[in-house]
Amino acid sequence: MRKLFVLILNILISFLLLVTGVFAWISYEQVVSEGRVGGRDIFMSSSYLFSAFTDAKITNQSGTVAKDFNYLSSEWQKNGDLTIKLPTTGSGSLNSYIYNQGGKYYLNLEIKVHIKAYTNINL
């Protein structure tokens, strides 16, 4: 009986977290980054149960990092829905990192979204 109760409770908590994460509004807050001196990451949280931030890198043909983006760099432009626009012309633009291999053009853009779920949830 106890195992059944724990199973039902786990399913209920998972369902509540999923519904809250999907349907809750998104708010923005800036938090000082611990990993970068003087840098900031943009965190978005759904009802303050989850936090998420993104990290983007452009790698060259050999796989080494050619450009590392953060939210304070001039390459990033943010609008209300956290869409990120990168310049396609000028110095340091995406066109600078495109390479030709076998007659095809490639751009290695790696974007990671880190999501943190809070564990101190009171039901």
C-alpha cells in the first residue's frame, strides 16, 4: 500500500511540474553569473519552479571553439520571447564562421539550454 501511495504521489508531483512548466507565464530576471567575471546570464523561470539559461558556441571545421556568446556581448539582441538574433554581416558575424566542405556550406552553431528545477516545492 505504501509503495502505491509513493508511486501516485510521484506521478502527481511530476504532472504538476509538467503542467506548471508548460502553461505558466515566463518571467525574466538577470542573475550575476558565477562562471564569468563581470558577466551576466539571462534566466527565465516559469512560475519560479524552473530556471533556464542558454549558452551558445560557434565551432570551426576542426571542432575547436571559434566564438563563445553570452547575453552581454554585442552580437546578441533579445526581444520579448527570448529569440536571439545574430548579425549576418560585418566583423564577427555568422558569415565569418561559415566554411565550405565538399561543395556545401556549413556553420557549426551549438546552443545549450540549461534547466534547473527547484527541489524545495511545498505542496
